[in-house]
Amino acid sequence: MTEPKKPAEFFNPSQEILIDANLKDYAATYDRSIKDREGFWAEEAAHLDWFKPWDKVLDDSQKPFYKWFTGGKINIVHNAVDRHVKTWKRNKLALIWEGEPGDSKTYSYHALNREVCKFAAVLKSMGVKKGEIVTIYMPQIPELAIAMLACAKIGAAHSVVYGGFSFEALGSRIADAKSRVVLTADGGYRRGKVIDLKGIVNEALKQAPTVEVCITVKRTGHAVVMESDRDYWLHDLMSLPLTNFACETEVMDAEDPLFILYTSGTTGSPKGLVHTHGGYGVYTASTLRNVFDLKERDRYWCTADPGWITGHSYLVYGPLINGATVMMYEGAPNHPYPNRWWQMIEKYGITILYTSPTAIRGLMRFGEQWPARHNLSELRLLGSVGEPINPEAWRWYHRVIGGGRCPIMDTWWQTETGGFVITPLPTTPLKPGSATKPYFGHEVGIVDDQGKDLPAGQEGNLVLKAPWPGMARTILGDPDRYKQVYWSQYEKQGWYKAGDSARCDADGYYWIIGRTDDVIKVAGHRLGTAEIESALVSHPDVAEAAVVGIPHEVKGNAIYAFVILKAKKVGSPELAAALIEHVSKHLGAIAKPEKVEFPEILPKTRSGKIMRRVLKAKLMGQDVGDVSTLEE
Ligand code: PRX
């Protein structure tokens, strides 16, 4: 967010928060974490159970392929589930879930462990082995979290594909991961409608020849097509007389892959980022415990879908490793009425709410009367993630939802970072719209293209100057691309380039401005121009396409498409509508262009690269800047 013109006021933490917070002294802890980074992370790692302690905290002998806690043996599921069942926590609620139609389920840690063991035994019976990648495509139902944990328990890596993606996106991700097994559901509920997930999977599997087994959870009960030699219902497999529900948790190396998560980048197909059992577990647990100040009495709700990194780190792994009670909801925030979320906060006594600016802006539009119907007084902390939060939405969230008493943790991070990087703690004086300060162990820089540090107030590239345990280790099957995308521009300095532009003010507070590459954040969802353009080009009338993000009041950005048609085809409002539908069907509704325009030509460089920057500047009535490389 751009820094407001007048100096921002500070929102100071209340006396109660200052007394109550688990971690009170940011400055001293931060200093120590920088002076002795490895010592700091070793202490954080000691919050987890290790089958065998690590030999080395950080192995930087093959930069930028850093390794953490090498020699250590661990399994994240042992930490997220198994160890809690041996304590009083076996009776604590691990998961509270509500479906969109209003059905609900709760799982104690004991019940969660039982279901994970059963699911893991089913996977083993299907021949799933340590090291293989299982693709999961499900709605927001408990089985999604259980499936992730079941894979990790037996040492398989999961690749969760967001349930809002359509068959092309799903198919290419399954193919890249070479998954043999896919886990899905017949469907899910969204705004009262059934989303036919199994139908999408069936379509995707046509382009994914490696898949031998597809296991389906019955959620909606609508009719789906099942193939006899490939498809199984989970409930059938779970009720088979398996010899043993007590499935052992696999002993993993700290650096063994826990999951692959595909994310959109600058060019080409989405890249599968690889995260690990050890470092990722330590990092998500540490950041969540300190930033959201977890206490035993908390009921923490993260509204993210596990199909994105926020759901992985802060709906599943971070909270469960900390033995917290976490809430999950299946459907739309305003269904059937705009008070749905506020009603659930009251009903379940939620104390911490972690959500996105898009959701806040969307719900803000309905007016204060909707939250006013509910008692939100149990809330004590709020969080925001995924895109910059504009000060107006921040203030509304703080005043109307937080009753003026709940600090907002505006957390900046990425799929690549695994967890929070720039974030306040509850005790940090806040400025609306700023993600504030670096988390422990991080040195954040704002630099120019050559790597020169920029003075306070000046916008530049955001870089991370030191490694951290939660960092993605590589891109699946393409280590060179990993090196090239993140580490090549500042190779000499050894810095990680985030792909965001930002500025740091005179108080040392960071203000994120937005992506500098071809990633568009739509409603907080990360989409690549390349993926949307290739969906457009797959339409028979389209010769070429370019998409850009333009500011949108609720979604942050909306997609604007420029399409060159094939010879003899003529642009029309009907064709524009058909193309929007085409993108929705092939890639997913979240990637729908807001508008389609049919220009004669696209601005290109002499080497043939489309200059999206020029298109965007023209759309927004701005100066197009340096166009010396423009061909026409
Ligand atoms: O541009 C930043 C934006 O989201 C990008 C990362 O997207 P993704 O990998 O999908 O992860 C989203 C959830 C962590 C970043 O490069 N972003 C994320 N959080 C914030 C943000 N922009 C501003 N403020 C934030 N708090």
C-alpha cells in the first residue's frame, strides 16, 4: 500500500496486550536473532520433537540451495498430531469445521489422529510410497487437512491444487508432479451451488496419464462418473477391515520434501515449490506462535483455503504443531447472508481471525449493521494477508470487527517464504497499511536493480538478505529455474529477490506496493499472466493475447485482456463474453477477465516480447515511460 501523504498515526497496543503477550520485547529478540541467527533458530527448533537432533542448523555450502537442520530426523505429523495425543491435548479440539449448508463437525486431537491413521493406512493399501507426490483436489472439508496429514505421515509429498482451479490447471499440475494417486471429493458447496469437482478431475485426468488411482470423498452426494478400474470412494476404503488402524509415522530427514505447491511466476507454466518437514515445520510453528500469540484458550480461524500457502502454513501445519484449536469453513463469506462470518465468530467463540483484505473490503460493502448483530467480543487479534490492505479497510476491520481493541497483524510473505517475513507482533505500534517490521532472523532490504540500498521513503525491490528455515528449497524438477528466478539478479550479494516493490519509512516500517513481475494478485489469489493468456489462446478464434491487472475496489486487482483474433474473426460483445467463459472453464472462475478488448496490434519489443507495462499505463491514463525498445 502506498504510504498516506500525511504522517500515519500509530495505533498503540493496549496495556492489557503489553502485559499478556507471550513475547514482549521485539527489539531485543530481533537483535539477538540477527547476531546469532543459527542459535535463534536452534532454540525455535527445540519447540518441536525430533527423532534425532540435527548435526548442523544451517548448511550453506551449496548456495542458494540452503539446507536446514541437516542430519536431523523428524516428521511434521509427529509434531502436529502424534505428540499431542500423548498429553492432555488428546481431548482438546483440534479442528472445528462448518460446511456452507450449516452442517458442522469437530475433531479432538484423538479423533484427528484416528482419521489421519485410517487415511494413511488406505493410502498405503493403494501402494503409496515414501517420496511419491499425491495430488489433492478438494473443497474446504476436514478430509482435505486429513489427507495432507495422511500423506506426510507416510512420507509421501502432497500437492494440493486449489479447488477453484479448473481442469487445465489441475491436469498440468498432476502431470508435472507425475502423481499416481489423486484424492478428491464428489463436490463442494459454494453460494448454495454444488461445484462438480469430480467432473473436473475426470476431465483433467485425460491429460494426466500417470494417474492410476483416484479416491473420492462423498461430500454432496450428487451423481458422478466413476471408472471401475481407477475410482474408489474413500468411505468404502475406510470401512474395509484393514488389519491395523495404527499406522506408523515415517521417520523423515529434516530436508525431505513435505509438499509441492504450484505457484504462478514470471513466465511459463506454474512452478512447483518444494517445502520440507524440518525447516518449514520449525518456521510455521515459530511465526504463528509469536505473531498470533497463541494461548490454550484461543479458537483461531484462518479463512484461507488449503489450496494456497496460507492454508498450508496457518490453517493446517502451524496451528496443529502448536496444539491449537483451528476453525475451517467451507463456503462463501456472504452466504446465505452477509453476516455469515460474524455469526460463526460468535457461535464458535473465535478469538483470532486471519483473513484477506479482499474479504474485508467485500464484507465492508454490506455495512456495519451485519457485524453489529453479533457479539464479537471474544476476538482479541486480527490478521491480514495476501495483498496490501488499504488504510480505509484496515480502519473498518480494526474499529467494526476488532471493536477498536484488536491489533491487526498485517503479514507479508509468499508461497516461497513458507511463512511470515514482515509482520507486527501484538505489541508492535501499528500504522494502517504497513506490514511493519521483519520477523526474527530476517534482514529485509529495499534496493535498486543493481543492489544499492535505497534511502527511507524510496520505492525499490524487496530483497531478503539472509536465509531462513521456511524457505522453499527448489522448484520441482527445475533447480536452474529456482536459481534464475529468485537468486540471479543479486547473485553477487547472495540475496533473495521477492518480486515485490516496497518502501521503508523513516521509522523502519515497510510498505508493500505490489508485484514487479507478471504476477497478478486477484482477490489475493496469485495468478500468472502466462496461464491466463494461454487459456485465452486455446480458444479457436484467438491468435494472441495479453493480460494486465488493473486496480479494483474490492479484489485489489482485476484482469483486463487484450485479444488479437485470427484472420477473418471479428470482435464483438458476444465473443468477449464467450472468451471470459472460456477462461473460467479452462483455468477457473478466479481467473476470469473483467473485460476483453480487441485491439489491432499489441505493443512488442523488437525481440517480440509483449510490453504489458505499456498496455497497463495506457489503460490507466499514465505516462507509458521508456518505450525505446518498442517495435511499433
Ligand atoms: O505481492 C505480495 C502479496 O502476495 C504475494 C505472494 O503471493 P502468494 O505466494 O500467493 O502468497 C500469499 C500469501 C502469503 C507477495 O509477493 N502479499 C502477501 N501478503 C501481503 C502481500 N502484499 C501486501 N501485504 C501483505 N500483507
